[in-house]
Amino acid sequence: MANFFHTLTFRLTLWYALIFTISSVAILVFVYLMIAKSAEQRIDQLLHSEVKEFKELYRSRGVESIGSEFSREAEIDGTDRIFFRLLSSGGKELAASSLQAWQDIGINRSSMARVTKDNMVFDSIPRSDQPSEARVVYAKAGEDAILQIGYRPQEEEKFLGEYRQVGGLAVLIGLGLAATIGWLMARGALVGVEQVRQTALSIGEGDLSRRVIVRKTGDEIDHLADTFNTMLDRIHALVTELKEVTNNIAHDLRSPITRIRGIAETALTGKETIETYREMAGIVIEESDRLVGIINTMLQIAEADSGLMRLTKKKLDLVQLVQDAYELFQPIAEDKGIALKVTLPTKPVIIFGDSGRLQRVMANLIDNAVKYTLNGGTIHLSAKVESFHAILLVVDTGMGIKGEDLPHIFEPFYRCDRSRTTPGNGLGLSLARAFVAANDGEISVASSLENGTTVTVRLPMSS
């Protein structure tokens, strides 16, 4: 039970109830004040009309007739509700209705002093025996006479009292309804959050297949669930890729380490000639270099993918870069019986990038093409400009790639079945993609089995 008071559902319910209560009380108080103000204005108008009537009566008939009219008018409205009194300018009573119910109402000389011919003075006087205030007006009846009329708003006070009782009861009932409805709304709104929490707990326990149910309501909780599921899909994919990469790393590192260990064991236990030991040392160095190469390539890919790679970008001529790569690989292709061709624009194609990384990209792509193109095949290098981008194409007539392998060829250590007999570690295309992306470019591959492969690199032109 103690935990319930610390839940978001309880806090939201409390907020709903508080907001409803404060709003309701504010509205009820505002309406109450408006009603009270309206009642006061109506009383003042009533007193004003009474003053006007008795002023005319006093001027036309004098003091003698006004006293009897005071009594008659008070009897009609109720002597405990209204009284009339005529005073001299010195405060002496000249005529009055019954004042039995008004013993505590005296004469306010300060108010009398402020009365003028055209100005009435109103007072609100608390009464010790009544809950409501009496409203009293002072007005000139003649040169030496002042009217004093008092009115107690019994009906108005009764109505306002009933209003306070009904309003208080309504607030209490509304508070209960607001708390109930608020709790139901908060609980319903947070069902999705609870599902996310339960799913997160399951994920924490190792169940990566668990997903949050999306209710298709289109609200923020639905968006949260959908985003959470997308994140889980990505995490699951990353974990799967990590397992595959770990397996591939173990496979690619196990072979050279096993060879190094075998050679070392032979050197310790055998009695070979110095030439044999030299040959063993050469193999150890070769395998060590292979290990260092794999590790360095992995670090470079990680550095490029994370955006931490330091690049030395400058304006470069893509035509010259391709020409240099062509001249470098021409002898290698010729030794394997492959025709290496090049088609380049006559004008420079200026890009902005890191020359060392882009040269490495070209070297990897051409090296792959040479590896997987048989004797008598052709590799064609070309460059062109298309839609403010420089395009590099490496097209070969090699063995090609299966359709099911194409989506995975840029993954680290991924090697197609047919390429496993060819030397390599499956990092060349991964490194090429990372370096191209670091230079704000894109790389794509189109291929089909036995029909060769086309690699396209798109790089932004220099402004």
C-alpha cells in the first residue's frame, strides 16, 4: 500500500483532483462574489428609490405626515427588515418607524457630515445578532433634515447561505468523482508504460524476443511503444551481428594463432637446421603481420563508424586518383591474365576528401575485382559526374555474388561461400564503406551469379 502512494498513477490522480478542486472552488467563489455584488447593487437601488420617494414626501407634506408613512412602509416590508428615520442636521430624531429590531444601529456622524444635496452616503454595518450586514444610507431630505434608511438583506443572505452549502457539497462530490475518473484515466494511460517496463525487465533477463503490444491508438504511449520496439529490433540485430562478428573473429584469428603456436612448439621440441628455424621465423612474422593487419583494420572501421576518425580533407582530382590506381594494379592484373581498362573524363573531377582513405577504398575495390575475376576476364574502371556528384565505377566480369549474399557483403568478416577458398578476411568492403561514409559519400554493389559485379561510389563534388 505504501508503494501505491509513490506511483505515477497516484500522483496523476492527486493532480487531477487538486486541479478540479481548485478550479471548482475558484468558479464557485467568483459566482458567489458576483451574486453578492449584484444583490448589493439591487439593495442600493432599492434604498435610492426609497430616498427619492421620501424626499418628495417630506418636501410636500412635512414632518407630520412623513412619520406615519415611515410606519406604514416599514409594516409592509417588515420592521425587522427595514427602518426609516428622519434626523436633524445635529443628529436629533425627528420621525422614525419602529426601531425595536434595530437597537444596535446608531447614527454615524461621520457619514452624516459627508452627505450633500446631490450625494448620498452608504454604510455596511455588521450586526451582533444577525449573520448579515445591514445596508444603511444617509441622504439630504431638506436643508436641516437627513434621511436614514436601513435594510437587512434577509432573503439575499438566505440564498447566499444555501448557495454556500450546495456549492460545498458539490465540490466534495466533484472531488470524489474527479479522483475516481482521474485514477481510471491515469491507469488507462499508463498501461502502455507498464507494458514497456515489463518488457524491459524481460529484456534484462535475456529474452530479446519480447516486444511491447502497440494498441494502434495513435497517442504518445503508442509512439513510445513503437519507438521502444524499434530500439529492441535494433538491439537484437546488433547482438546478432556481434555474435556473428565474434564467431568470425574467432575463426580468422584462430588459424594464424594456431600456426604460430605449432611452429613455436616445433622449435622448442625439435632439432631442426638453422635454415628451417629461419623459415619458421618467417612464417611467424607473416602470421603476426596478418593478425596485426586484421586488428588494425577492425580499429579503423570502428573509428570511422563512430565519427572519431581524423581526416585530412582537401580538394582532390578523382580522375588522377583513378589513374594512379590503374597504373598500380595494371601489372598485377596482367600477371593474372585480366584486362584492366580505364575510361576517364578529359577534365578534372574535383572532390573534397581524404586522399589516403580514398586511395585505400580504390585499392580494396580493385583488389577484390582482381581476386574474383578469372583468367581472361575484364575489369573496367571509370569516373564521371552526375547530379553534382562524382561517380566511381569498378565493373568486373568475375564470378558474381548470390542475391541472398548481397545484403550482407558490407558486414565485417562476411564472406560468400564461393569466396571462402580465396585469401582474405572479409574486411575489405566493410573498410571501404566506412571510409566512403567518412568522406560523406555512398557505396553500393550490384551483382548476379556468373555475370560479374559493379561497385558504385558516389562522392560529393567540391564547391
